[in-house]
Amino acid sequence: MELKTARLTILIDPAKKLAFEELCRTQDMTPSQVVRRLIREFMEQQEPEPATRRAPRKAAVPARKR
């Protein structure tokens, strides 16, 4: 876990906030733990694939002269 933290403020419908907090409680997790996990998973999904797994780039085809 990181040593320093920063605050993230979001606006959410009060009913959704209450339902989210209750759902977190049923999973024995805090809302902060769930949000951190969601952010981490989202960021991992956005990372480009390693170069060894990408399809090789095709060489550019020169334009034809008329």
C-alpha cells in the first residue's frame, strides 16, 4: 500500500451512496477499498499490451506515382 494518500471527491446520488455503503458492508469492505480496487483494475485495463504480444506492424506502402 502507498505511504502517501490523496483525497478524491465525487458527487453521487444519496440513495446510491447508501446502497453502495450497504453493499460494501455485506462484502466486509470499506467503500474506499472498493473504489481503490475499481480504479486499479480500470487502470490495468487501459495499459497497452506488451510489445511482444502485439501484432507486428506492417511496413507502409509507398504511394503510387501517376
